Amino acid sequence: MSTVLETRDATIRFGGHVAVDGVSCGFERGTLTAIVGPNGAGKTTYFNLISGQLRLSAGSVSLKGEDISYLPPAERAKRGLGRAFQLTNLFPSLTVRENVRLVLQARARRGFDILSLAETQRDLIDAADVVLTRMQLGALAERPASVLSHGDQRKLEVALLVALEPDVFMFDEPTAGMSVDEVPTVLDLIASLKTDATKTILLVEHKMDVIRALADRIIVLHQGRLVADGEPKEVIASPIVQEAYLGVAAVAAGGTR
């Protein structure tokens, strides 16, 4: 396996507060790494540094050997970095199918023509329907995104990322706000992505049962610093991690505090 994404001494300061403090970490193809830690540990901020929503104060981010530290999010996406946001980021007035079709058009570098004749877009529509079926959203294809339940909006957001086909998938709490019945669809989809040895997956998640089911590796952040890194059993079993970062009671119950 080869390292496809890497941060070196990644640091960001907000005034006198260091939110991410010198995090060096590499992520290999064919692996899923869960990023965990208590609230305020710097997990989402670290994601923002990788995806370009925030600029580094020091350090670097590289993708497939290229330094992307100063590239905007759109350029990072073009190079194969894909992120699904914790808060839904959809086109609410467009249908579910049109949302996915726009992503497919962007990937194919075609013009963004919502009103183009269906015949000229049939391949994109068919491809969109494949993605929607995979996410169990096919029955909602003609509905505006704005009328979807929160759980279905989250599923659509994951569908958009899948349609983009990035080299690196970044999921920030993909099951947040979903009902118990909705969670398995997303977990099955992420698990299926793991079967592609060319893809790299990063997952911020609070639910320890989800992490146990999916992760090949866990890294733990605390106060912006990388404090643990290893296989799930090893990290979860660490007394220091259980007590200080995951919570002994939470681990026993299958969640985090």
C-alpha cells in the first residue's frame, strides 16, 4: 500500500489558541482511518485543513505526492479529494436526480445545463440513477432536495460524493441525525467503498460501534494533538485512550461521550 494523502506538522492558530498542533499523519490507499476524540479535539478543524476550508498556519498537506497546502477546495477536489460535510450542502430547489447529475456533469467536465434535453443527458441520468439506487434513493429521484427528511438529505450528500469518484473520501459524521433504520444504508455504502483498494477513506465519527465495524485504523486527537494511532483493538484497549478520550463507560456501551 502507498501513501496517497499526508499532513506534515499541520498546525492552525486562531489568535493565541492552537486548534491543530503539529499533526503529522499519512493515509494509505485501500484503508479506512477513523479520526476520533472528544468534542473540541480538533477533528473537524483537521478535516478543514486537509480539504482547504481553512489555511494552515504551519506545515503542509500533500495529495499523491503534490503539495496542495495553498490550493483552494475546488482545486483539491479536481485532484481527487472529496469531502461530505457534516451539514448538508445540496441544491435544495433541484430534484434529487438533478443534484447527482450536476456532480456527474462536473466530473465529465460538461456544461451545467439544467434545462438541456433529456436525450442529450441520458448517460448522465442513467449514471445518476445507478448511484441513487445504491443509496436507496431511487424512489425519491424526482423530489426536490428541499423536501427530503434530514436522514435522506444526508444519504443524498453521500451519494454526491460517491458520484464524484474521488481518490480520497472524507466523511464527517455521515450518520449524524439519521434514524436507526437509516444508518445501515450509509454504513453498507462506506463498507462497499473499502473493497476498492485504490481508494482512501477518512471518517470522523462519534459512534464507536460504527468505528468498530468499518475502521482499519484509528487516530485520536486531543487538544489538537495526535495522541494515539494504531489498529482499532489496540487503540480502543488503551487505558489512557479509554479514560481520557473515549470514556470507559462509552466504550463499554458502544459509543463515545
